[in-house]
Amino acid sequence: MDVAKAALDAAESHRDDIVKFLREMIAIPSESLHEGERAERIRQEYEKLGFDEVFFDRLGNVIARIGTGPFKILLDGHFDCVGVGDPASWDFDPFVGKHEDGKVWGRGAVDELPAVACMAYGAKILAERGLPEGVSLYLSSTVMEEDCDGYCLLHMIEKEGIKPHVVIIGEPTDLGVYRGQRGRVEATITTHGKSVHAAQCDLGVNALYKMAPIISDIEALNKTLPNDEFLGKGTVTVSCIECTTPSLNAVPDSAKIYIDRRVTTGETVETTLAELRSLPNLGDATVELLEYDVTSWRGERAHQEKFFPTWVLAEDHPAVQSVAGAVESVIGAPPRISRWSFSTNGVASMGRHGIPSVGFAPGLEELAHTTEEWVAVNDLVKATAVYSLIPDRLAAIKDQLMEDE
């Protein structure tokens, strides 16, 4: 029997199991730093599926391994999700995992619990068929991605010693194959003033007023940023503003804005910070790169600067073409090859460590973080079959990928 047809038939036989697992994950709220209960549910599923090794790493990622070969493939899907915002804005309970009309709905039903479920069952199908010789397949269900994308993989690579030769990223691609993304920088600008009673405001210096022309400068800067034909344009926006003031009848003595700066090809953290420090109306305001410094649900400190590098893998790279070949064998047509508009764990694997990273998953990217998250069950089945086939394709080029290590 054709291997792709057999993989699709095997995935179809697990349709109900995949949906059940996905719905049960959705039913457990799991924002960044509070992933423990959902992590335990994933660990239980991994153990039920009979993988060779299942464990929590020190950060709280759930790791599974099949095989002991020197060529290491990692299938990664983060399982923390953003919050739901105003519950009244949802037409359904975001934590039920509604299943109707051939779709599963809920928070995380796109970003990116489908990948976690499909990767798990794809690995099971592969294990039953037989792992390619010389391969170790790792599954990582990772934490804190929504808070600090990439840190979870950075921890695995640098502190747990799990350094794969290739990574498959489970952010939504609608069954396309993605090969890159813009990077980003998170920074703040702070102005300082002099607080006085609001009744004598002319005697003070209003830090918010000093900030107003800076905000206009940032709006203008956004129009001038470079554009990349594949990744798209660099962007900058003010995402939050806050101030300190003794009371509501006093002049604010400081103001701070938070900057989201998306960086495209050729831009670096140094060039983006230099742009901000050259704003026409910056004056004596200060520009600072944000830092991430928290404690994970397992009690491990996580700390890094909030710079996430741009990365691109060439379309003719053998890892991209291998994944595309696996997809085509299941869906019957060449997949769309593109890139994400947002950031992913690839900032660590490819962006910082140069490990070839390719995206593939069910789900529409534009539904991520919305109140309309849903995924088609038929696409879950197809994705599961593809995940079971990708390691065979990659094993065929393992010598080349290991030489590039």
C-alpha cells in the first residue's frame, strides 16, 4: 500500500482520539506561567501513546522521545495560550472545546493546540510503522511562548542539551509550509516631568505632554521603514502608555510608552534602538530594551532581553522541500510556501542557533488570538498523517543536515 495512503488511513482511525485530546486541552485554561494542569494532561497523553521517554524539563516543557539515533528531529507545539479578554465578547464558552459542523472551537483551537494533538498522534503512527534508522524523534509541548516566544526552545537547546538538527514548528499555516518570519523588538520610552497640583499646572512639567510629540514621531517613522519582498515591511507601533502621578488632580511626573517593533531582513536590535534614540522630539527621554524575567510554573527562572531575530530558510532548502513533499503526498497538490506575519519559536531554533526550522500545522493564522478560533477536523486528520511522514522525508537527507550542524 502507498505509504501516504496508509498514513492517512491510520490518522483517520484516530480521528476521535485526536478531537478528544484537543477538546480536553482547550477545556483547561493555560495562560503563560500557569500551564501546570494542561502540562500534566499532555504528559498523560504522551505516556498513553507509549513513547520511549516522557518527562517535564526544568522549565515545564513536556518532552517525549522515540528512538535513540544520532539524527534528531523536533516537532514543537506550544500549549500556553493568551487570555480570553472580555468573556461577553465570545459567542460560545472558550473553554468547552465546542465540536460541531466539522470544527473544534475555543481558545487555543488554532494557536496552537491542534499541532500538539496532531504531532502526538502522528508520532504514534510513525512508531507503529517503524522509525527511520538513525533517527531520534522528539516532541516538545512548550510553555511561555505567548509571553516570550522562543525562550522555551532556547532553554531546551542551551540548558537541557536537546539540540535537534531540524525543527518543525506547529504555528498555524492552514496546511501550507512556512519558512520564515519577521523578528521583533520590545522597547520602552520614558519621559520625566515635574509634578504639581493640577490647580497650578503651569508651574509643573507634564510628562504626558512631553510624550505626545514622540508618539507622533513613531507614527511617522512607521511609514519610512524598509520592506522585504518575502517577509514584508518593518513596522513600529505604540502598544501601551502609562504614567505616574500623585493623584488625579496632579500633573504626571513620568510617562512611559511600550513599543512593538517588527524587524524585517537587514534590521537588527542595534539599528532599531538607534532609530528610536534619533527621534526628532525625543529630548531627554530614555529608550530601553525590555527584559523578560519571570519564574516558570516549574519554578525555573526565565530571563532574556526581548529581542527576537528575523529568520528565513531558503525555499530550495532540503528541509523545506522535504516537508513540502510530505504535505503534497497527503493533500495531493503542492502546498503553498509562505511565511508568518507574527513571531514563533523559530526565533530561537533558526534565529539564534541556525537550526533549519520549517512551519506546518492546521488552522488559519488570522484566527489566532481572536474570539472565533476554530480548526477543521478534516485538517487535523491530514496534519496528523503529514507529521507521521515528515521524519521519513527528513531522514533521507540526514547526512546533509548533520554536515551543516
